[in-house]
Amino acid sequence: MIKKIILALLMSSVSINSFSQSPKRGIAYGNHSLQDLQALKPGISWWYNWGSLPENDLNANYASLGVEYVPMAWGRVNDTDLQSFIEKIKPGTKYLLAFNEPNFNDGARLTPQDAVNAWTNIEKIAAAKNLEIISASPAYNGPNNYGGYSDPLLWHDQFFSLCPNCKVDYISFHTYDNTAGSVIGVTGLLKKYGKPIWVTEFANRVIQTADEKTAFMKQIITNFENDPDIYRYSWFTGRVPANWTDMLQGQLLNPTSGVLNPIGTEYINVSYTTKKMNVPGRIVANKHYRRKGTSLQNTTDSGTTQNVNLINEGDWNEFILNVADAGTYKLTFRIASATTSGKFDITVNGVVAKTDETFPATGGLQTFADKIVNGVTLPKGEVLLKIKFKSNDMSFNYIDVATANLGVNDPIVEKDSFSIYPNPFKNQATLQIKSSNTEPLTIKIVDMKGAICYSSDAHSTNEDIKIGDKLSAGIYIVTAVYGSVKKSFKIIKN
């Protein structure tokens, strides 16, 4: 909910303008300093100020901070201003926010029809700079609304009814409901549009203690971080005027430039890593951090309880990873497609790593097969891995990620049934043997002198078996016997 005083500050300006931070978390604030953003940087990855440029000393220095600035077309952009607006867009910009609170009298004041009429220029700006577009941000409003729209869902419904082919990549939303549960609930109503959601302003308008405001905020953040339909969110705000008594305890920033209030410290420190998965290892598809489209269903395949389904062309799943070492990796996808070939791309931290990876139809959405993709380079540390689907009617269960040089750094994968990862390993490895029937399994590990270091018949196929934790550093041969099958392979413990 951009307030009149902040809009006035923006308009009065001469120029309107590896993650340690949550990829989702940002801040909605205006007319603040470089020191303010430096104080917030440890916990946020993006910010916006309702303008087209960073302001004050941030305009010259924002690019060196590692916190993404997202511009906004606050209201309609006239033809005479179009080229000037395009030229203001900073190099490296990825997104464009559109039309702030169009159903508010102190907002952009646009009916859905007005917004449709003005959308051509939004798309021209996006096309000129290769930007993705975030929708207008109508919010719940009382009788003092603009155009007769107090319900943002009705505003969006009318907009999409009038312009079903308008380019809108994400849905924006502002919410000031009093309780965390209500904020989460009303935000969830926007999922019906099937697009990722940016909650670009959230707070409440209730006189509370600092502890109460903090508890409210943290409950919402924890939910948003774990909800794959929330692409990004931003708290309102850094500072507010002294007479906004219902929001004073929610200010992230102290009156002194660059100093956080206790609630600001809490905001940047709330964990975002619940869904982070270690690589080498298994990326479970139902643990996606963000998504577009897709759903989940119980799976009959082994290794997980749910697979991703209802996949259509243009959908994607994104995962947050912790990569142990930089290197080239082999990705073994567990995937299905009933009657047509499947196709997907892979991006790493927003950069395309593989395109048009295809696999043949498997004969059913619960008939899974392995699709191996070699040569995917991953940096060390926190990585965002996105799978962009390019065909319909697919199912996706997991990805086994292993280092790439067979016999040295790669897990051994034989046909569709046998894998161990990581290899080499430092602490322990995971052995997986998939078979059509779950059956008893005997495992022996011997060193290079032939001495038996480990032996067990307590395991079965189709389970994750941890091995090697009690081994000394060295080279070993693992032999697994199940049914009439006997497999042997080399492992290395560093």
C-alpha cells in the first residue's frame, strides 16, 4: 500500500527512480540510503521503491551491492514518455512491476479496461529490455475505492477477461490484513490464476508491541518461504511517518541511517533453507522451492511419496541446492510421459545449462524411466536449479545428481536399477538398487587386499542404504547380490 507521502517523495526527486540472502525476500521502501540497503543486504535479494530508478546515492551504487533493483511503471506510461522510460531501465534488469494499487483513489486509478488499454506500452517496455512482467497490484479496499473494485480478484478477473492474451508472467498482491493467518489465506486466493505470486507489500495496520509485530511477520515469512507458489515477497517498509501509529513497531530501520531495528534484524535472519537439498545427492521433485503451474500426486514409483504432475508446456519447477564442490555433474531424471515424447530445459542460477533434453514416451504417467543428462556444470555453494518443461502431460519424481567422471568422481549407474552417490565421498555414500520386486539384498565391501570391511544381509532393494561411514580413506570394491543378480563396483573414500 504505497502511501501518499512516499509517492510525493518519489515524485519530488530529480530522478524518479552465490546467495547469502533468501531468493524470495525483499523490501518495499523509498527514499532511503546506501547504508540502509547495506544493513538489509544480508537477508534480502531484491527491493523496489515504486519508481523506475533507484534514488539518492543508491542510483550510482546499487549495482555493486548484490541486491537486485526492480523498477515499476507506477501508472500508465504515455506514448510520449515510452522511450524515456525504456532508457531508464538499468542494465541487467529482469522484471517490470506494473500499476500500483489501481483500485485505490490514491493509487494508479485504473479500471481493468483502463489497464488493458495501457498494457500495450507495458509490453513494449518489457520487449525492449527482455523483461518478465508482474501484474498490476490491486488490493482489498473499502468503499473508498476507484472504479467500484474493492476486491482484487474481481479486478484481475475482469482484466484477464478483457485481455486473455496480455503478457502477465506473475501476479502481484498487497495485503494489510490484521492477522498472519488472514494474510496467508487471502494471498492463497490468487493461486487460481496459475501464475507465481509476488506479494509486493505486506504488513498489518494494528497498534501492537514490537514483539507482536515481529511474531506476525515471522509467521508469514515462514509460510511464504515454504510455499512454492510465492515467487517473491516484500515487507512494508523501512520507515514510516511518526503519525502512523499502527505501523511504528513494524519499521525495519532505525531513524539512524544504516541501523536496523530489532524487527529488521529478525526480518533478515528468518531461515529460508528448509527446502535446500545437498548435491551430490537426490533432488526430490516435490520439494521444489518455487514453481509455475504443476501439482503433486501420490506416486507408485520408488524413492519418494509424491511426484510432480499436471505438467504443461511453459511450466517450471525450481530447486534450491547446496553444492559441495564446483564441477561437472551427471543428472539422472526419474520422469514419465504417457503417449508423447517429453522435453525440458535446465537453467542454473538463471543461466541456460541444457536445452531441449528429450525422452521417449514411457506408456503412462506412473510408468517412470531414467533420463540421464551429462555435463551440467554447477558452482559450489547455494544454487538455484530450474527445470523448464517444454511438453505436456509429464510426471517428474526426482533427480539423482552425481559427479561426472565414471570410476573417479561419478556414481555408478547401470541401466535403470543401480546407483551409488556421491563417489568419491568424504563421510558416507548412498546405495540404491531399484528392482521390479522388493527383495533381500546382501552387501559386502572389501579393501584392495581382499579383506572384508563390511558385510550385511539386513537390507532390501528399493531402499536408500547408507554405506562407508566406518571405512577409512581408501579404495574399495562393493558387491551386491539380490535374486540372480550380482553387481560389483569400485568406490573411493577421501
